[in-house]
Amino acid sequence: MRQLSAEKARLIALAAQGFTDPAPTGKVDARHFRRVMGRVGLVQLDSVNVFSRTHYMPFFSRLGPYDRASLDRWLWESGELFEYWGHEASLIPIDQYPLFRPRMNGAFTWDRFEQMRRDNPEYLWAVLDEVKAKGPVTTAHLDAPGQRIQGQMWGWSDGKVALEALFMAGYVTTASRPNFVRHYDVVERVIPPHILAIEDPDPEAARGQLLLHAARSLGVATIADLADYHRMGVPRARPIVKQLVAEGLLVDVEVEGWPQQGYLHPESRMPRRVDGSALLSPFDSLVWSRPRTERIFGFHYRIEIYVPAPKRVYGYYVLPYLMDGRLVARVDLKADRQAGRLRVQGAFAEAGADKAEVAGRLGEDLRTTAAWLGMDDVEVVSNGDLATPLTTAL
């Protein structure tokens, strides 16, 4: 069995995620966005906007500053992507749409979805008829949207439940997201006809293709890593991965320090080194699997959005900082849009990091980030062992 050092595994993972690709030398355009999507495979969406919408960040982390309006046009108007439950709500290349059809067919997996289909099917199918007649629509466009349940995070109205159930089951999809509000339309008006004409694949074959996509984007991974990329589940993935190895589509490897078996994609590259720096969204595919992040980078990371403020260790919206291939710091960021200022509400260096060097590089990147977001200044709050060096650097 092939053996890999922990260092080589880290370099392979970074290359697979696009952190060794050359930086754009001119205007960033759809070619560059397409390249990033080709590396990461899918981009997670999230509603939190205290710093930046998370789907903007993977492109910024790998390309540097770009025009967000240009990305919006490519994401929502090019027809090259679709939205579905990949790794949570995600944007996915359109050619992978058939691979998700087995997941969509009959997929009313949430209790409220199943309850509506069981107890009030007339309403559910009436909403679908409304989308066909009026689409694209939001909940507010429905004739009888119902009332939201107050005081509950997922206290959706009946109209929202119906639209989301139809979305999960593949009857409707996202037509656009102005101001991040999902506008639903029937798939026949959004997904290209040549994609819809493709026969639904065998479910096991579709899962195998998704696992291979995950392996290509991860470089080297455990079964848990591969399954998590598209939220598949380890028991379902295990026999498929075994078959992919037997077919030579994945390679068994033993990685130094990994307690679990590793799997290498045959096309993975191993660079000699990784240079450069980047702030990473908490939902970036390089770090969204917390056990993998700790295994590869020795970086213990938990998002604390849902932790009560007095119990937070690092802050509300903390971004890992990647420098020359290692995670060396983390910063809690907030965009104060009214004041035109990027606020660093906490800055923390990892053990063993050269704080002066990290602060200098991070300071430059924060200024670049602020300008990209249309902010005039960076303000550092005195919180964390990197705050003082960062203030000095800025």
C-alpha cells in the first residue's frame, strides 16, 4: 500500500482545492470563476451576512479581489450552475444535475415536509400549480402563504414549507436569488432541456460519481471525508468506495498520523510547496469538515454562531487564516457597512506562529479585503493575542 507523509497529504489537499493555481494577471472573469468551481466542485450557501455572504469567499480566497456583481451574473444567469442540497444548500455545476435526481425523487425527508404531503397534499400540489402559473415566485407571491410560527428558527409558514418540499423533491428549483431571497420556478423553465433529457442514473452509480467528484476536490481523503462532501453518509459510501478502488478509480493510501484508511484520487497533484495567504470562510470546502481540518492542519475549529456570546472562545464569525499552506491564525470579522469599516473583533495566532510575520501579512490581506467589500478602513478591537501586533502592522 502506498504511504504518504502528513506533509505530502496537506500539500495534495491544498492543490486539489485550488490554492496552487496561478493568480489572475488581469481582470477576473467567468473563466476564473469556472476554474475555482472546477476545483471545489460546489460552493455552499449560507444566510449569515455579518461579514460577507459565504459564497463570495471561496472565489476571493483563491482569486483575490474581483467584481462581486460579475460573479452574481455568472452564478445566477449563466445557466452553468444550479442550486440544491449538496453540502447543505449549494451551488453545483449544471452537468452534475442528473447525479442528484435519485436524491430528489420522492425526497420529502424533513418531518414537516412529510406531514404536509400526508395531511395536506391538496395544498402542496396547489402551490406547485401556482409556481407553474406565476413563477418565479417567493412565498409572498402565493395566494395563501400562511403565517410564520413566531419564536422558532425553522418556523416556516405553510407556503414556505411547501416550496421547500417541492424544491427538495426536484419539482421546483432556484431561478434567482436577489438580495439572497430564493425565487422558485419549475425546473423546466430553469434547467436546460438537454440536461433534463438525460436519463436518471442508477442511484449507486450516481453516488459513485459524486464520491469521485469529492475525491478530486479533496485530493486525499478518508471515507468520512468523501461521504461528507455531498452529505452521503459513511455506511452508504463505504461499499461504493471499495468498488472504486477495485476499478482503479481511487488508490488506497496510508497517511502518516491518520487513524483511518486514506484514498487518493489518481489525478491528484503534489506541489513542492504552497505560497500565498488567504482568509477562509467558515463554510469553505477546505475547512468545512472540522475533523479533517484538525487532521490535516492541526487546527481545532468550531463555528460559534449558535453559541451564547458569554461562552464563545473566539467570536461570532471567525475566519481561519491560511499562510503559505498552513492555518496560522483566526480572526472574528464584522463588516460595519454604515461606518464603512471592517472590524476585527478578535485576532488569535496559532501556537508556534511568528506573530509579527503573521500580523504583517494578515494586515495587508485585511486592507485588501476591506477595499474589496467597499470599506475605507480596518479597525482592530483589543481582543486576542494577535490584536496588538495586528494593530501595529496596520
